[in-house]
Amino acid sequence: MGSVVVLSKANASLNWCVNALLPRYPPSPPIISHLSSTPRLFRSLLSTKRFSTMDGSKASALEEMPLGIDETTEEEYASQSRLLQEFHSISSIDKAWIKPGSGNGSQAMFSFSQPNLLANKMRKFILSSHISKESSNSVNFQWGPFPVEMTGVSVIVPSPSGAKLLVVRNPENESPCQFEIWGPAQVEKEFHIPQSVHGSVYADGWFQGISWNSDETLIAYVAEEPSPSKPTFTCQGYKKGSSTDKDVGNWKGQGDWMEDWGETYAGKRQPALFVINVNSGETRAVKGIEKRLSVGQVVWAPPISGSHQYLVFVGWSADTRKLGIKYCYNRPCALYAVKAPLHESEADGTEIKDSSTDGCPVVNLTQSISSAFFPRFSPDGKLLLFLSAKSSVDSGAHSATDSLHKIDWPVDGVPCSSAEVVDVIPVVMCADDGCFPGLYCSSFLTNPWLSDGCTMIISSFWGSCQVILSVNVLSGQVLRISPTDSNFSWDVLSLDGDNIVAVSSSPVDEPHIKYGLLDDKESKSTAWNWLDVPSPTNECSEKVKSLLSSLKFSILKIPVRDVSDSLTKGARKPFEATFVSSKTKRSDPLVVVLHGGPHSVYLASFSKSLAFLSSNGFSLLHVNYRGSLGFGEEALQSLPGKVGSQDVNDVLVAIDHVIDLGLASPSKIAVLGGSHGGFLTTHLIGQAPEKFAAACAKNPVCNLALMVGTSDIPDWCYLEAFGSEGKSIYSEAPSAEDLALFHSKSPISHISKVKTPTLFLLGAKDLRVPISTGLQYARALKEKGVAVKVIVFPNDIHPIDRPQSDFESFLNIGVWFKKYLF
């Protein structure tokens, strides 16, 4: 076994200056000034003093407590809120950047996040560390003394050498976008890009693309294209010509409505490509890209001496309508190459010149495949690797099994559209037990390469876990290199040369940093040694440690019931469910937790909110019904056309399985789900009305016939309701027959049988599953006398994940389930 030594003192030699993350403006007002914006319930829980009237008698409880809450319930809220706060304050490990140093040392920055309830934002901060490798199986992490908050920072991107750091601060209102170039000890350049050039820089992880060129003089990035000018009116009527006047006698009209990219992208209409010179601040839009393309994920092509330099980017086309793109990998996309604006040194300075005037077109590099994204060049510049969701695009499923491909990059550096697309990892239809189930990636590292130049390190779903894989892009060999004897989930954060910095967690173990080393490089061993890395962020409260130590989890194999000959081999294989329970009690009340999608997965990883529930006296059953990611394409494609039946039956089978094992009482079961998980929740309480004592649905799909006309993804309704034919018959104007089928597949068709007390959590700004479908269902339940509680979050979108909203949601879930299960 290797060893890890942690030194607590600061390392004065760290070259990445944390000053870059400090606010560039005066500090905010005292935090207490934000108290008035917190939810009423949370405000009531912050107060522990009981007020009295002037004559000493107690004030009316109805006046002191939120509407509809009695004194006993208020005490339950107060008790559970204290427990929830213990979990809610745990920080999450988000990213890491590592700069190789001299000798055996390297320098690292780790990005963490933590909810700031009063400000209702995520607090993001950086913690620095010096990593020194003392032997083949020992490493020292020397942490800085304190983290530094990234106040006002939208995104940070170190340069390839680590000598510079880009800090982007996106504008508020009509302010300029702020670019800062930091050196080892101070800001070296600061540029303000006005809204007339572009809007906010994309920092969302999908359209986002920020790439330094090799000599670190230019940065390519994706930002919102300037909004078109709007008509101006005066007291005399329409004013000819565009105007920027803000005179009180003028007012701006709305102009033509423009499509945006739906959920989480409200107001984001046209991601465009720009290049900035880090010495002069000169910024140019990259010309020649058609307006029908929204661009993202830009990278610089390898430089060729004496040749133009090219940019490679992902382009999503939208000819008639921009359908929602968040979580939807079934949107066709391709890799394109375009000449970058030229950077030339002149006697009087530097400038960026427009390279599009020579008539060079934008080149589609992947015409033969329907999906291509996450482009990465091999270290020698000879190969361009990319991920593909062609199985999603071709089938219509919003997410499915990925594939990895490569093309040869031309020796002369001039891209062509006839390059052959070669499979590295094809789509896996049905894997043998214990074998690689296929590729399911949500992101790639900026630099995923080991020093051999042909091995990529990536994270992927494998059943109910996330694992780390090594992929040889020449041979196609795939190896699982995170521990195979562990049901924990693993995610790669960064590479430190040929070593790996990762994070590992389970439903009952908070995230911990791990350091992976090859056991014996000389013998070309494929075994990895994983070392624990103690860090300051591992220190959660003693109460949380005690509660988590009392829990256990296991991943159950659930046999499919009523197997028919029409099912594919993959659809007949057992599905999985993760069961979390007390180590001592035999059968706590059971909460069945259902993921959305439906083509998503509940990973055996740490969730603060769900750990709160399991520490609150509930057993949890996370069901990865057939159709989930991580189990092969055949199992996934068995669900479209059978939603509301196959997935519902799988959940019921999983519940019966744990009851038969004596792990749950049939009279104490609740169900919780959001989005498609809410679809299943409301289906289950209608199709099995005697089975559930309580339910909670977050932004649930309750009526497909209503959703299809209001959602940003109406095509989803067709595909999941009709199956494979839904892709071809999708229409913006559903027929009466279509609407009838949508209704028959929806939970609302079973509402007459529902008797389960149900909590609804709804985001008023949800574009994916608009609030109308949940409200309609809740009102119908109230009409028939079912116990219903509805909480609407006026400023939340589909996930309902803003800190205050997430806190109030799970507090109410805990109280609601305690009320009906204990």
C-alpha cells in the first residue's frame, strides 16, 4: 500500500495567484441585508425566540407561524432543518487544474462549491496545493492555508503552460464583459468587451469553449452574439434608423421574437465564435460561419509552420425551430473547421486580421455521422478524436449510448470534408455480464492524454456506477482502471503527468480526492494503485460523520418480470437498484427514488439531499429501470413507446424485491421523483394506489397532451409515447388521435384512483415541463379530496436547484414523509 503525507502549511512557491479570484469591485453589503429575500418558512426557522404580547401572554400561534403550520409541525421543521443544514453545508469538488513543476513536484488548483443560503447562490472557491511524488507509491499534498472565494467570476482557464490564467467576469445588465489575464502575482492585462461586440461568455459546459492557442497570445471563445437593434419610438411615433439614445423622449420596442435554446438557455439565442489578443485586447468575431449554426466547444487546430491556423468547433443547426438542447444529445451536430483571424506582429504593435476575406469556406469535418462533439487533438496533432451521440440522434432518444471516433488530421494542416471517420469505441448494444457496457460520457478533460500520446483517460457510466476508463485510441482497447471491487462512483478531475487526480464517493461516503498511479510503468502493467488524499474539505461535521457511518448501501440485481419473446437480449437482462439503509435496523420506512430522463441514471455517488433523507430514518431505493444509461443500447431502446407501463412495472418489481428480502415494510413506502421521475411517481400512485403512503413529485410530467404544446422539447413527447415512429410523425400541431394517445400514456389518465397524499414542488420558470402540467394534476387531486401540498418556486427552472429552493424542497420532503410514514 502507498502512503500520502499531507502538510498543512502554505506553499509559498505556488505560481497561480489566488488574487485573481478576489472581487474586482467593492464588497457587497452585509449578508444580513439579504435576509428579506429568503423563503418565509426558512425565515421562521432562523428565529428561535418566542414573542409575547405586552401583557405577557403568548401571541397567537397562527400569527407567529407560516400559514397552515401548527406548533407540532413547526417543531418538526425546526428539527429537520438543523439536520439538513449539516448536510447542505458540505462542499462539492468540481474541478482541478494541475501545472507540472520541476523535478517530482506539480502545482494544483481545486475548485469547490458550497451553497450560500442567504445569498441564494453557490459559493465557489479555490484551494491550492503543491503535489510532490516521493516514490512510486507515495505522494504528498501540501495544501494552502485557506481557500479563496471566486467572487464575481464566471469561468477561469489556465494557459497550456500554466504561466497565465484567464479570468472571465460576465456582465450584469448592459455592462461590458470583463477579461483578466493574470500572471504569477498580479493581473497583467484587463479588457472590457462592450455589449456591442458580444454578450456573456458561455460558461455552461456545453456551448462553452475557451481555448488558448499554442503560443498563448490568442484565446478563442464562445459568447452570445450582440442582440439585433430594436425599433425606437418617440412621442411622435416611429423613429427612423437605429438609435442608442437613452433620452427620456425615446423608448425601445421589442422587435422580432427570436428562438432561444430552451431550458436553462432562456434569452440565449446565438452562441458565436470570437478571438481575443491577450496583449492588445483586440477582439474579432470569426467570420464565415452561417447564422443557422450555433457554435460551441472550440479548440485550436495544431499549428503548421507557414500555414494558416484553424479553429475546430461544434456546430448545431436550427433551420425551423431551436428545440431544447439541455440534457438532449439527440440534436444533430458536426465538427467544423474555419480559419482563425490572423495574428501578425507589426512595428507598431499587434493586431488580429480577418481571415475570411479570401473566400475560404467553413469545412464540415464529419459529414458522414449525425453527431460529433468534444473535439480533442492527439498530442502529436495527427488525430482528431471526438465523441458522438449518433445513437441518440438516429433513434430520437434524448440520451443514449455514446461512441468515440477519430479522423486523421491533414499533414499540411488544411482541413477537408472527405476525411474518413473511424470508430474507436462503437455503440455497445448488449454486453456480457461484467463486461464494458458501452460509453456514457458527460464531459472530457481539456487534456485527457497520458504521455504515450495514444491513451485517453475518461469517466463513464458503468451500470449504477461511474468509473474511470483508459482508452487506447489506436487499438480501441478499453480498460476499467478505477477499482473493480468497489461500488463507489469515480470521476477523473485532472491528470498529473501520467498520474490521475480523481474524486470518489458513494451514497453513504462524502466525496474524497484520490491519486492514481500505475503500479509498474516499466513492465507496462495496467494495474493502478489508488491513494487516499486527505484534504481540508474532507472534514464534515462530527454529526454527519456519525450518521453516515451508521448507513450501508448495496447494488441489487432485479430480474425482469414477465419476459416476452419480443424483447431483445439486452432488455431481458436484470436491471439494477441501489438500496441504502441503516446498518442496524431491519426495515425503516422506504422511499423509492426515481430519476428523470427517462434515459438517465442514478449513480451510486454522494448526494447531500438524499443523504439527509437516509440519515433521517428512511431507507432509500434508487431504481435504474430499463431505459436507464449505463446498461447497453438494447436495454435503453426497449423503453420508448412503453413509458407508463414498462418503467412503472420495473419500479413495482424492484419494490416487491426488497419487500421479499425483508428489507422494507409494505405499509410504509413513499415515492419521490422529478421530471420523468415525477411522471413515474404520479403514474405509480394511480396504477398502484394501495402501495404508497406518501409521494413527492418535482416538476412532474403529468399530462403529455398538455406538455406537448408548451414544452421546449415536444419531440420528446412523441418519441417516448409512440416509440421509434414518434421521430417521424412529430408535429408542432398534434392531431386529435395524437392527443388521445398522449393522454392515455399520462398519469392524469389514472387520477380517479389516486388516494396518496402528494407533495408537489414546481418551478415557475420551467421551460422543459411547464408548471401548468403539475398544477393541473394537483388541482384535480384537491378536487377529489386527496391531501395535497403545492410549493411553487417563482424564479426556478426545471432542476429547482438554487440553494434556498433546494433546501426548502428537501426540508418539506422530509417533513411530508415523516408525517405519513412514521
